[in-house]
Amino acid sequence: MSENNPGQTYDPVTGLPVNQPAVQPAVETQTPAAAPAANPKKVRIGFIFLAIVPTVVLMTIQTIAQLPFMVLSIIKIYNEGMSIDITDTYGLAEYITRDFMMNYAEYAYIIYSVIGLIVFFIWYYKGFVKKNPKVKLGQIFGLRSILAVVGTVVGLVLFLNAAFVIVYQLAPKIIEDYNQLMEDAGIGVDTIMMIIYALLLGPILEELCYRGVTFGFLKKANVKPGIVIFISALLFGIMHMNLVQGVYATILGLLLGFLRYKYRSVILTITTHILFNIAGTFGEIGLEQMGITDNDGFTLILGGFALFVLVFVIVLVNNDKKAVNSSLEA
């Protein structure tokens, strides 16, 4: 009789072994592999190049608007028999430009801005607004956003006044050349048409171009918001075609781009730009009448205060619940 297997179960009546179900081998469990991280959106270089196109279109419209009046200046020179050496190309161009600025510039600016507004409004609306949900005014304007607009305008005007004082002390010719350029260009001429252009039509057109179409192309390029803001501001500065105005236009463009990104709308940037031009025009006159601009020291103190105001604006906007990053357009 064989020995009982200690691992075997036996029937207590018959003493015969009872079959047991086979022991299932342990199944090794595996922890599922972590899902691969989503790939970041690929930068679309083509849209970065497309972002340059609005500037080219804007400058082309400006040239087309000016060209007929330039021709009138040339005809005037020959009809009046003015003694100008036509072989002196630079001198002739300078004279034609001066005559254009004195007699026709305001008409050219109005035509340029009207044509530009039509082109860029349609371009921006059809390309970047029509198919997207709209941002309501209540989502844009609130106490914080209004304070941000006022702070941006006041802070930047005071900061630029102080910057002009510093630059004039270091390189007076730069400021003198700039002032002469503005005078020759008719900027600051107090005719009704120039006021309408400088304070209303111009800012709206530039915002539709740079915080509208250009900004929209850059967003489609899938680059970081900071790059979108910087490139649109840089192109805005380059469009002004002179060093001084280009630098402060770029600074203005950075602040406007920041507001555009945070509040998702050109409505707020158009408002800010208009108020900035008004403050830069009439605010300067007010400061002169109060004698503030005659005191460089006080101007520099105000410039230092302006830096705190601009930092306050950035903090204020970053903490505004209305200021969110969204694909909504308005």
C-alpha cells in the first residue's frame, strides 16, 4: 500500500483520492504604460510670413493715395517754371515732398485711411471674426479694464515725455530731426481733416491692421503669446519708417498687444489707441501751459512714476477675471 500523498485529498469513506481542480498559475499583472504626452502644436512658419503681408498692403495703400498728389506737385513745379535743377534727384524729391506736405498731405491721409479702413475691416471680419463666437462688451469692459486703459495712456505719455528728455540730453540731433520730420509731414497741423485722421481714423486703421489681421495670422502660426505680441508690435514700429517714432510705436504696440491678448478684442485697443493719441496731442499742450514740460527734473520724476503705473496696469490685467486667454474674437 502506497503512502498517502500529504498534498492529496482522500474520500473519508472509500479512502480513494479525490481529484482536485488544477491550480491556475499566477498571472503577472502589468501596470499600463502611461499615455504619451500630447505633442505641442507645430509652429506654422507660413502664417508668420503671412503676418508681414498686412504691413505691405497698408504701405501700398498709403503710396497709392499719395501718388496722384505727388503728380500734382510735379505739374505745379513745371507750370510755375520754378528754377530747380532736375538733375539733382535728391533736391527735386525733397522739393516735391515739401510741396506735397504743405498742400496735399491732409487729403492723401484721409483717402488712405478711408480705403485702408474698408480693406482691413473686411479682411479682419471675414478672416478672423465672422466664423468665431463673439466677445460681448460686458466681457471686455469692466472696472479693471477701464483702469488698465487709463493707466496705459497716462503712464505711457508720461514715460515717453521723460524718455524724450533723456534722449535729448544724450543726442539732441535725434530729437531735433524727429521734430522737423513731424513738422514736414504735417503731423500736428490743426486742420479738421488732420485732427480727424490723427485722433480717429488713423488709430482705428492701425489697430485693425496690427492687433486685428497681423495678430490673427500670428495666432494661427501657433507661436507663444509673447512672440505674437512682440512681432505685431515690431511690425507696427517699422511701419512708421523713422527711428524715434518707430521705437515708441513699438512700445505702444507691446502694451496694446498685451491688452489685445488678455481681453480678446480690438475694441479695447482701438479705444486705448485713440485716447493715447488724444493725450499725446492735447495733453502735451496742457503740460506746456502748466509749465511742466519746461522743468526737466519734474518731467523725469513723472516718468519714474509712470513706470509704477505701467507695472500696476500689468498686474491689474493679470488679476482680472475678465482677462482670459480665449479663442473668441470681437
